[in-house]
Amino acid sequence: MVFESILNAAFGFVLPWPAWLSILIISFILTLITTLVYKYTTNQSEMKRLKDETKMHQKKLKELKGDPKKAMEVQQKAMAVNMEYMKHSFKPMLYTMLPLLLIFGWLSAHYAYEPLLPNVPFNVSVYTQGLEGKEISLESIPELTVSEAKKTIQGEQATWTLQGSKGDYKLTVTQETHTAERRVLISNERNYENPLGVIKNGPIQKFITHNKELEPFGSFSLFGWHPGWIGVYIIFSIALSTLMRKLMNVY
């Protein structure tokens, strides 16, 4: 795809780096670009006026805690100012929304899961409906080492353990006249096929590769939370956006 080639050329240099560092660099680049777009597509003097007016209304609200009627009037004025501020903010969003969505798709394709590594066992599963107790078989092209080619479906599920060298493989499961296929990529690089395969028609409904979810911070957790790539991106982008806006006087 054209967009994928462009994004690989733009951001592919970070793929060999540690995941958290790669996401930090991409967050920095995107936050810098979006901040500059915001700064130069909005009337900053007007944005500053609206922000100052909002702060003034907030201060008045604190002073009017004992006067609900006047507080409500100030609250309505504050809401009107906020709506005006949001209206001005909408223009830069139009410029940045589509590029950001494309970049997020690229990030998800490289940082949502760990890759399947050469000569390291991994599991694939099929989930079925109405095939309980029946036999199902799996084969691969080129050939992979498979725990058992044939399985009996138990609990509407069958799982195989596979292993192989670096390469691109096609897996096929067969149950009498029913078949399903999946592409599997084994690589040392930060690259993989989408682990989830949903099949719309037939009794074989899902064909899943059990890639481990990527945790960019490794074993480090935030109060027991191990953020994935999007959580790490949000943390970095909020911190960087706050810093950049302050340094560049963006309102």
C-alpha cells in the first residue's frame, strides 16, 4: 500500500529501537507537528483572550459558591466561552485527523503485539460452532513443525503449537468440506500479521495466532497497570504537548 510505504520510509528507522523509545520519538514528532499546525491555523490572540476569560469565570465561580443564582449565570457565560474556544480548535483538527489515524494504524501494526520469533514455539487456535467432537487438521506452506497435525475439537476449539524458521507461511485448517486460511509471519523484526482472523461464513468462525501483547515498558507497571502502545503514546503525547505549548506560547 502507498500509505504504508510512506509511513515505513518516515518512521521505519525507529523499529529496531526499544519499543518505549520508538513510541517516544514518534510522539515527539507528531506532537511537534500538531502543535505547530494548531499555532498557525488559529488566531492565537483570540485564543488567549478566550482562555483568559475562561479563567476569570472559573475564579468568579469559586467566589459565588454561596449565591447559586449568580453562579448559574457565570456558569452559562463560561460554557459559551468554552464553546467558542472549541469552535476555533476544530479547524486544526481537520488538518491533522486523517494523517494521525493513518499513523495510528501503522503503530498498531508494529507495536500492538510481539512478533513471532524464528525457532520459538507459538500457538494458533480455531474457534468453531457446531463442530464439537469432530476432527480437524492443520497444514502449512512452507512446512512448519506442528505438534499434532490432527486435533479433536473440544469446547468448540482446537489449538496447535508450531515452530519454524524466519519466513512467510500460509496455514490451512480443514474439517471435512470446511476450510480456513491464515497468513503467519515469523520474523526477528518488529513485524507481524494481525493475530485475529474472523471468518464470516461457515462453522469455523475464528482463526487466531497467539502473539503476546506488547508491553513497551516491560515488567514496569504504573500502579499495577502495564500500558500497551496506545497508553504509552497518550502518556508521552500529553506530557510533550503541555511542554511544547508552554515553550511556544500556544493557547
